[in-house]
Amino acid sequence: MKVRVRFAPSPTGGLHLGGVRTVLYNYLFARANGGDFVLRVEDTDQNRFVAGAEQYIMDCLNWCGLIPDESPEKGGPYAPYRQSERKHLYADYAEQLIASGHAYYAFDTTEDLEKMRKDYRRDDNTNPQYDHNIRGLMLNSLTLPPEKVAELVQNGTPYVVRIKMPANETVMLTDMIRGEISFDSSLVDDKVLLKADGMPTYHLAVVVDDYLMKITHAFRGEEWLPSAPVHVLLWEYLGWKQHMPQWAHLPLILKPDGNGKLSKRDGDRLGFPVFAMNWTAPRTSETTKGFREMGFLPEAFVNMLAMLGWNSGSEQEIFSLDELVERFSIERVHKGGAKFDFEKAKWFNHQYIQRTDDATLAELAKPYIDMELGIGNWELGLLSKVVPLVKDRCTLLPDFWAQGHFFFTTPEIKEEAAIKEKWNDQKQQFFTSWINILTAQPTWDHAVIEATFNEELPKNGLKKGDVILPFRIMLVGGKYGPGVFVIAEVIGKDETIKRIKRVIG
RNA sequence: GGCGCGUUGGUCAAUCGGCUAAGACGCCUCCCUUUCACGGAGGAAUGACGGGUUCGACUCCCGUACGUGCUACCA
């Protein structure tokens, strides 16, 4: 049987780190097993629908290079891939469940449900559920005579369909990551399967669509584990038990400080991205930063995510996507959640920058230089000289500007104190006469510049250490950067002399 | 409250009964570099707790604690 996996997001906002990791594991598993990877949009909640979110999700997958084989955009043999467009399919299955006695109509209003939760709340049961103990007390096709039910349905009274959870059964589930898990069916509530608006809930839709789309392995977040028995029973009640996919409940990605699931808020609070790419909420126009815009390379982002919850068992940490396909195994995925570490994420990006060829880096860095200087306002050829000089100091793409800005424009002197404090006549004299020597130089390369620099030192009773730092600050503005004579070579004779004069007057 | 899941350094983690418990990030020291990085050499830092099982337990079992997830006509 052909392996088929699916990523099933609901289009409600930005794509979270954890979501991308779920996509990745799906993708790796599909590729490794010669299977299909499908993107199915779970837009069954009309209240939470956010315009543009679906397109955004696909853009994120594109950026990461995790392209689905079948999707709403691309189509495929099991189209449509949007649950809202599959709405008509679900009611029949709900009816089938009612007919076989595994589900029932419920006519309780929101107020009825609130009242029930209030009335039955006790200290040892702070959250009463609509379950096998309670359903006999509610307004549904189990408590109402058949004629009454038929009448209510016919005259358009809103109703939902609920699963009838059995009492005292042990529901078993074999998880690829966690092994055997069991639940007591008495403790699981009668989940709504079909909502009053005719849309299925996740519980029904996921089972029906996984069946119809012939999904063989289902990866999802650990937060779904408690509702897994509902899904297992649905597979059984619908008569599809032998087709049920193998489950893998992935560990959560936790916030770096304290505990709990990593949320968008944590990123805002601690200054790192949580979404793959910038996301602007259409309603509020509020933008949340993404890894892409912060200057991550998609390969580094994906590699980092792969290692958050999985490792190969070897000491290797840097893997290309192809290597991951080859090495990844779901059995080696951790059970416990992992705290997200932004420092480690940056380290991955630094590694990838060092391994990327200079021409590609120049392409990647270009937009950030454009952002500072304006498109077309600077010499593109200069960037290819700068990239190899500053790349080891760059962790994120904007660092190419931070580390190399002085190649493009005359920098502001930020370390003036370091020059002024120990300034004296000898130094003044040194630079004054050195400028004249430089001006007369027919060739301009770092070796020549350094040679003249060295020759001029003793004439003024100076050592290299006395003036090399001041010279650096003249050119760079601060105490950082590549070899100072190389910088002088790259910015050119006129600019070098200009920058020295600017300081010595 | 109930139920599920989890628990090796600050963080990510190896180990599938033999451990003097890898490696990476971060941190610290030193070297390299008359800058900052890169690179190199070191260092501090770990099995939640209590019982079993076993010649031997980080590894297996039980309990406790702690954490976390769910407990919606949201996914």
C-alpha cells in the first residue's frame, strides 16, 4: 500500500514553528517511503476563518521547500482539498453513525449546555461533560420519542450530531512514538461530530477525509492525544478499522523560559520569531515577525526544526533536506516536549551562512543592503568583495549590513574616545605624512598599504599597536571588522585618505 | 477536579542493563588575531524522588512529586 501522509492546518493565522515541524516530519516520512504528501485545509470553523491564511501557509511551505504533492492549489486525485468544499460529504457519514446507533441528534441550545455545566459542577468534577452519565438528562434523540425527533428535525430546529461514547470500554491505540496508549471510554465525552451549521467538527472530518484520501500515517501534535479515542472509535464504527492510519503524536515545542506551549506572544515578549514568515493579521493589520524576514535561510530553519525533537543518534547536527530524508525515522522522535532555544537556532543559521557559496550569499544579502541604501544607490560589484570578508561574522542575513556597512558608506565614528584619549603629536604627524605617501602610491593593494604603514612608523617613534586601532576606527567607526589594510584596499585610495583626514583634520 | 502524556547539565540531547554518563548551543579560561569574529585547546555544569527486580540500574517495574496537554457546536 502506498504511503500517504497529510498536513492539515486550519487557516486561522500565521504558521507556527511547531506547524512547520509537523510538515517537515510528514514530508520526510513521505519522501523516505516513496509516498505522497498532501496538504488538506481544515476550514470547518467559519468563525475563525482568516482571509489570506491559506495562501500564506502555502507560501511558507514553498519557502521551506516542503512542497505538497496534492493541495487545494495543485489539486489531485482526491480533490477537493478544502474541507469547506467537502461539506456535503460528511452528513451522510453522520447519518450512518446514527443509523448504527453510534451517534445521535442533540437539540440542546448553548444555554442548555451552559446550564448543564453549571448545575452539575462539583468539587470533584469541575468540568462536567456531555457524556454517558449526562446524555440521558439532555434534549436528544436518545431521550426524546422518535416522532418528536422527526418533528424537530423536519421543522428546522437546529441540532448537532454527537458520538455516543460507550461506557466501560478500553480504547487502545498504538502510537509510533509512544507505543501503546489506552483510554477508558467512560471518561470521554460525546463529542459533537456535525455542527448546527452542517459543517463537521475536526473529529468527524479528520476521520472521513483520512479514510477517503487513503491516508496511511497521521502525524499531529500531542495536544490531540486526549481526543484520539474518539477518532479510533469512529474508524471502527464507520467500518473502516482496518484502514485506520498509524498515529504519531509529536511532542510539543515549549517556551524557552518557564513551561508551556510556545506561543506567538512568547516570541514578541522575548524577541524572536515564532512564525515561519511575517504574518499580518488582516483585521488588525498587526504584523508578527517571521524567521524569513529576520534573515534565516530556509535550509537552516528546516534543519533546526528537524533537530528539535529528533536526532539521528550520531553526533551530526547539520543535515541537508536529502540527508534528513535518508536518516529520519519516526521512532527516534522524542516523547517529551523541547524548549525552543533561539541561540541554537541562530547557530544553525551561522553554520549555513558559512557553508553557502559567496555568490548565493551576495544574492541573499542584497535586499538588506537595498533596504539601507535604496535600490540602485550602491555598487553591486562591491557586495561580492565584501561577502567573503565578513561572512564569518554573520549569523543572520541583516548582519551583512551591520558587519559591512563601512564598505558602502563613510561610517559614523562611534569609538572616537578610543582615538582621542591617547592622541599626541607623533600620531598626528604619522598620519599626516602617511597620507602623502599613500597619495603618491601608484599601486593600491593591502600589502603595499601595510608596507608603507610599517615604514612610516619608526620615523615617528611609533609602534604598530599605537596607531593601528585609531586607523581602524577611522575606516570602520568601531573596533571590529576584517583586516584593516584589506578594508583600505577595498574602499579605495581616495576614500581611505578622506576617512583619515576626516579625523585628523 | 478528571483523564492523557512526559521527566538525563541552563537549553537541545546520546545511552536501548556494565557509566570513569557522549556530543552540540550558551557560559568561563587560554591560544591564534596588535580589532571583532572565525578557528584551536581546556573548564564549570546532568540521570526529579522513594521503593522494588537484578551480580549490576540513567536504562526494566511500581509509587510519589513535578511539568505539560486536553476537558468548546476551535482546530
